[in-house]
Amino acid sequence: MKTENIEKKDLIFFMIGYIVIGIVFLIVVVLIIYSIIHLVDSYQVALEECTNKGYDISYCKSLLN
């Protein structure tokens, strides 16, 4: 009887652990995707502002790289 209770508790802890690890992994993936999207948007905005000031697009790209 005691071993069955211990095995059930271990199984519950493993399940909770996998759920927590899954949630943390999902949060990390979402943050990475958000960061990439934000960087691309920032690059586009900076490029647009530079070209709006009258500079050539190749010059603006060289400044941003």
C-alpha cells in the first residue's frame, strides 16, 4: 500500500514538472519570437525615417548595418 502511494505521488510530481517545464519553454519561445518581430519593426522604422530625411536608401542601410 505504501509503495503505491509513493508511486502515485512521484507520478504527480513528474506530471507537474513536465507541465511547468512546458510552460516555461513556451514563454521563452514566445519571447524570442516577439524580440525578433520587434527588431525587424525597429529596423524598418529607422530605415523609413532615414529615407524620409532625404538620404539614399543604400546609405541608410549601410548606417544601420
